[in-house]
Amino acid sequence: MKLIKLVTSLLLFISFNFYAQGEKMKEKREQIKTMKIAFLTSELDLSVSEAEKFWPVYNAFEEKEFELKHLKMRSFIKRLRDGKEKLNEKEAGVLLSQIENNEEEVFLLRKKFIGNLKGILPASKIIRLKKSEEDFNRKLLAQYRNKGQRRE
């Protein structure tokens, strides 16, 4: 489970790190989002009624999760890079506390998201959603790796 979280985090960090590099990356992020929507739609087999309720909740969750996981985390990493000198123990402790708080916010966001989904989807589809998200991330990572191997 930890490996999946690590790979997912790494994948998302890499893909969204590129996002900061310009419009081309913004287009790439939209392309990935479109692929993800198609993949999840296929995997979850949502009814029209479920889809109408699910997608607004899911999109709002993903937007907030992106903000917490990537934009805030990027600011933490930038602070580390900008500080050419090493952080003293107090500064490191403060930064670590901020990172922990951010990770807790992500956890609470996901918990609230699942609670919201319980009123929209049956539990079996919520479980399938989690598995499908992980499958999509593995598929995306495999594509990324294959592209890198072709360039060498």
C-alpha cells in the first residue's frame, strides 16, 4: 500500500512539476484529465443519474487535492531549494510541521470526499473508484516510462 502511495505521489509530482513549465504542460495535464475521465467512466459503469451527481463532486475533490498535494508541496520544496544554506533545526521543525499539516488536510479531504460519495454511489463502486484511480496511475506511469525508453 505504501508503495502504491509512493508511486502515485511520485507520478503526480512529476506530472505536475512539468505543469509549472508552461502552456504545453497545461495542455498535457488537460489531456491526462480527459484520459482519466474516460478511463474512470469505463471502469465505474456509472448510470446517467450517478454520473450527473458524481462528476461535479469528483472534479471539486480533485481540484482541492491538487492544490493541497502539489501547489502547497511545491512551495515547501521551493523553500528548500531557495535556501542554499541548510535549515537549522528550528526551521526544519516548522517546515516538517507544515508538511504534516498539509498531509493531514489531504487525508481529511479524501475522507470527506468518500462520505459525500456514499450518498451518490454504492460502496462497491466507491471501492472500484479507488482501484480504478490506482490502475490509471500505474497505466500513466508505464506510458511515461515507455516514452523515456524510446528517447534513449
